[in-house]
Amino acid sequence: MSKRNLALVGATLVSIIYGLTFTIAKDVMPAYIDAYGFIFLRVGGSTILFWLAWLFMPKEKIDLGDFPRIIAAAFFGVAFNMLTFFKGLSLTSPISASVLMVSTPMIVLVLSAIIMKEQMKKRMVSGILLGLIGTGFLILYGKSIANAPQAGLGNFLVLLNAISYGFYLIIVKKLMNQYNAFTFVKWIYLFGFLMVIPFGWSEFSTVTWTTVPIDILWKIGFVVVFSTFLTYLLNLLSMRELKPTTVAVFIYLQPVFATVFAIGLGKDELNLVKIVSAVLIFSGVYLVTMPSKNDASKSMEEAKTE
């Protein structure tokens, strides 16, 4: 198998794992451990794994001037990002959360226009408006199954998570261009772990581990090892061999896998609000991310050289 095909398989696996995570994490929260306690476990466990992996990676020294950027990336990419996502997921349904996450590319575009002064075209503005309508529709009217009575608040928190992740992608871009990923990701997770300790320790310390079923322990392990650590490694493989635009397309598979898995296990159900919201958000993302004629021609030329 060629490196490019291997990278495509890796990107697909990432989408499958993330799709499974929406339902697997929902099984754990809040019945056995509350959201912030789960984040304490996830970030703490992943921090240990990233530092262990770093031992086998090329060693680089980080300039002191880059640590403020690393700390900001830790806040937006780990602490605030994960705290809002898991708390939101504990209140809403897997399908709603996965649909809202698809708005991330639109959020990145808006933040790039504001922070980096990138120009937006009319179709992009139209796409953003469509996505906002779909997102608002889901937050205000997205009812869920009985175990998610606070779906509106949960959906809003998942949206905050997507916005936070958008900031993270912009902040981390310079670090990706300057260092090997393992050089700085271990610091991002370490600082992120320190930030989540005040929120997660109390919930983590109240868990009665002797009463937690074995299958729930396996699901917790899945989120730490597969949903966090392994997906990051697979994303590194994909980004080395594929264009960023190609990798970005795979985020749209997550709601598909999340929906199939959630409905298959009876953990969620489709309704008209979710379907309409998904159509609006996907339509908005398409308008925002579709390449112009010049970009398409350039991509075809680049593809010939891959």
C-alpha cells in the first residue's frame, strides 16, 4: 500500500474513532463519572502517553518566546475545548453534537478573516449565514431523547467547543511550521492538564471505582488511548502525505459514523429538527469550503505532482 493510500486509511480511521467517541463517551457521562472528572482522566492519561512517545522522537529545543503561544494553544485546544465539549455532550445527544462539530471549518474561516485579515467572498458569507441558521435551529429547537433534557445548553457548549478549537487551529499553525509536532504537543497537554485540574479533580475524586463496570472502564480507556492519543498520531500521518484540504474533508464523515453508531445502539434518534439543521450546516460548509475555479485548477496541477 502506498504512503498516500495509507494516509487516506488513517484519516478515515480518525473519523470512525471520533464518530464512535460521541456515543462511547455519552455512555460514561454522567452516569459513572461527571464531564469534568472525565476530562481530568482524558487529558491526564494523554499527557503521560505524549511524554512517553516524545522519548522516542527527535529532540528539539523550544524558544522561550513560543511558550505564550503554547499556553494559549493549551487553553483553546485542550482545557476550554474539552471542558465545553464533554460537558455539552453530557447534556445533549451524540448526533446533535457531531453535527455541530462540522461547523468548525466555517468558524476557522471567520476567525481567520477577523484575526488574520483574510478576505471572504460573498458565497462564503452566505455559507456562514446558512450554517449559523442551522446551528441556531439545533440549539433552540433540537429536542433529544429522554436522557438529554438540557439539549439546548448542551448544544451551545458544543458550539463553544468548536469555536475554541477554531482558535486553537490558528494559534498552533505557526508551531506546526516551526517544530516537530511531538516537540510541542507534550507541552500543550501538560499545560492543558494543569488548567483542567481545578475543574476536574473534585469530580474525579468522588468516583467510586469499585462500582464502575468493566465495560465502562474499557470505554474510558478507549477515549484516552484511541480518541485522543491514537487519533493525533493518525492525523500526523495524514498531514504528512495529504493536502490540508483533503484532510479537512474527513471531518464531514464524523456525523455519518456517529449517527449510524448511535442509532444502531439505540442511544439516539433522528428527527426533523436534526435533519434540517444538518442540511443547513452541511450546505453552509460546502459554500464556505468549495474551491474557486482558480483553486480547483491549481489543485489539479498539484495532484499530478503528488
